[in-house]
Amino acid sequence: MNVRQSCTAAAGILALTLTGCGGGGAEPAAQAEVEPGYLAVADDTATAEGPVTVQVDYDSQEDGGLDPQLATTARSWSLFGLVYETLVTVDAEFGFQPGLATSWEQPDETTYIFTIDTSAQFSNGRALTVDDVAGTLERLKDGVGVWAGQIGPVDSVETLDDTRVQVNLSEPYTPFLAALANSPAGILPMEEIESGQVDIATEMLGTGPFVMESHRQDQNWVFSRHDGYRHAGDVLITELRVDIVGEDATRQAALREGSTALANFSNVDALSLLANSGATMYSQQQSDFYYILINGLREDSPLNDQDLRFALNAAIDRQALSNSALAGESAPTGVTPSNLPGACDPADLPSAGVGAEGAAGLIEASGYDGEPLDLLVYNSEPVLGQMAQVIQQQLEAAGVTVNIEQLDTAAYYERTHSTVPGNFDMALGWYAGYGDPAMVTRWWNPDIAGFSAAFAGSHEDLNGLIDQAAAESEPAAREQVFTELCHTVDEYSEMVPLVHRPGIVGLNPDLLTMDLAANEGYGDFLRYLPTARPVSAG
């Protein structure tokens, strides 16, 4: 099986020494925060207005079209967030700040009262009302999108007066505000939707800083400044063009030559390849993380043995995986993303203390007979093939033969998610980590997630911890629950978190200056674009 390499210049298989490598130029170095929580801050002396072009790796690919409530990908969240506003937003420390809600109170564990900024207006000129807010949240809770599960146990929504909306939960749910802070919870123009004036699947009508002028699938988006936006004086980008450019090398060239002001990259080699290009490169820690699925649900599979699954888990050296496949621009994580407040410490996981020799001993003691195991990856993200090679070497050193299979995305999901049980032994992929440690843990309960029933069992003790983590609000008690939850996931070893998925961002300082958070919970590297400042070259 030929697998694309981590380093651009590499032609052979990944070196057994498991060392990192770069593709030329300076080696990537750890980046200091210029201000607490930020890798970059906008230069407030830049006051020019003008157009800006951004390049991103892929377009929104949503079954629900442009309906933000049905959005499932980080790129959709970023693009939709340019038009739609949420009740609250997250800051660089994952604290909550006002959005369309100027304030909120929580009179008890299951009641939230939001005061709405009714000075906001949709881009058609109509003022935002509490009915838009209540209707949006009702539509979201009754919908079929992923985010209907993330906003938790919303029982009812009611308007109290012309400026206040009350949300009643059926039980305590600590991640509620974090779930409201992402664009699938963006407030919609319910009057126009209900009257049929707007088809939200094909049109965008929001209160946010930009107005969508056009969208050509897999080619580009064009946005104009929303002059009726209540903070329009802070928006200096008059026209925003987002080009969809699938190849990393093409986006790198555009950044070098100045045809784009901002671009993101899926390959960490971009840090070194563009080190001397004049672009400023950033490695943003994201709560997204890579995982390995170890499928113990197939009959007659050796992976039915939990002890063997745990031994395979323990044989994977996360830091070596980061150093080799991700040039050290990542870090190990447990099921609660380690860059979020209160998350468990991955160094304390049961598997972390076993070591390579101990893992080999556990594999031998399990009675594993040497049957080769397949490891699936999808080819749209080359780093997965690179990670698979490192894992293959680590497991072979522990006495397990691994065959890597690279598939297109559709074939991968057909094998891993479409049938119960899934038709595979092991598989690599990644999850969005979100903005609260409890949110992603819900996918470890197949009764909630649905899709994970193809490879993970439903465990009463783990499901109880997932529910407890979502309900607990006292910080110290919450951290203890997260620790126990992470340990339990680690011991079952079915959906095994590995390392964070870094976000590589390049900025042309001759064209744009902007804020960029050191940590991001929703994969939104465009989060601060509305307050970015164009710069005139030369």
C-alpha cells in the first residue's frame, strides 16, 4: 500500500526513528502569545477600508444547503457565522460574552433568561424581535440536525416581554451556553421563514456583519458589508471574497504572491514551507482531535477482547505520533479536549502509564494469535495516511501486524458507519471538539450519537458519566467527573482519542491585520475576520 508522506520531500516510507521533518525553510517553532489567549492582534492604527480575499480548503457540504441549523462541518460554521449571530459568543479563554443577548441570568439550574439587543436588524432592514429568538430555538430543538442534540434538554422557550426570552430545560445541562455560541444556533428571520418569503436552505438573511451576495459551490463566496449591522463601524472590510482552493500548494502560492490575505492549511508542512515567504504563519490549537476506532462488535474478531483493545491503545505513543506526522504541532488528548478548561489530563490515562514493553506484554497475554488487522483511512486528508504509518510501526513493534487501507471518503464511511457492526478492524478519523469539555463526550454514547453504534457498545457506567458531566456545574466536581469519564473511555478502548488536530493559518501582513486566538473550540479561524483591518501593500 503506497501512503503519501508527511514531509514534502520524502520519497520513501516514514523513518523508523519516528522523528519529525519539514519541507524546507526554517523548522516550525513554538509560538508565544502576543497577548493572553491570542497569537495575533489587529493593528488598531490600520484604518483603511477595502476588499479582502481569503482562501479556504473546502466548501460547505451540507445536505440542508445553507440552513445553519443543519450544518455539520467546521467550514460551514465559519462561513455561516459571517452572516448569522448567536445569543452569546466565546472569548479567547472560552468564557462567554454577549452576542445578540446583551445579558442573561440563570435563576435556577434549568432556567435561562436572555435580554435581547433589539437594536439589531436583519440585512433586509427588519428589526430583530424576541419572536425571532424564541422561534429559532424552538425550530432548533425540534429539528433533526446534529446541533439539536448539542443544545441539550430544552423543554420550552417563551417570550417574557419585548426584550426577554426564557429557555426552560428539563434537567441541568452545563454546556448549554457553549452550544448556543456556535453558528448552528444562529438567530434566524423567523417571520420571513414562516411566511415563505425566505427559503433558508438557499438564501441567507442574518443580523451579522456581512451579507451573502453570491455562492458558487466549490468555487467561491462573495460577501458585502452589512451597513445596517449595529457594529458596522468596526467592520472595515467592504467586500469579502472567500475562494475555495482544494490544494495546499495552490493556497501557499497565493499567500506568497499576495493574491490572498488569509489562508488555512491541513498540512503542518506549510509552517516551514512558508517560513521565509513574507507570510506570518500560525499554529492554532483547536479542540478538534484525531481518534482511532477499534471495532470490537464484529463476531469472531479478536478485537472483541477488551484487554486486547486496551493493549493496542496503550501501544500507541501519542507524542511520537505528533512529532512524526504533525511536526510536533499537536498534543495528546483524552475524550475531553485538553485545551478546554477543566478537561482531564491525558498523561494520567491508564494507557499512558503502560509503555511500549508493557503493551507488548499485554498483547501477548491476551492470546492474540497474530491475525493481521486492517487500519482504514480516507484519502482526502493526507495526514491520516502519515499517522497510519506511525501507528502501524508502533503496533508491529508490539507484535501486531497492521495492513493500511486508503479509501475515498464515501467508501470509508460505508465501511465504518453505514452498517452495524462496521466492516473494519481499526480506522482513523477526527472529531470536532467544540467549546465545552462535555459536548464531544456525547458521541461516546451510541444511544445519543447513533452513528457510533457501528463500532462502540453502549455501556451503562460510561453513559452515566456522560450524563453526569453534562449536568455537573461545580468546577472541581466537574473535573473529577471528566477524569473518571476519560479513564473509562480509555479502558473500553473503542473510540480512542489520540492527538489534537492543529489549525495552520497563514496571514499576509501587507494585506490584512487581525486577531487570532491561540485556542479555538469550533474550528473557526475566521472568527475575528469581521474586525480585521485591511492594509494597503507598500
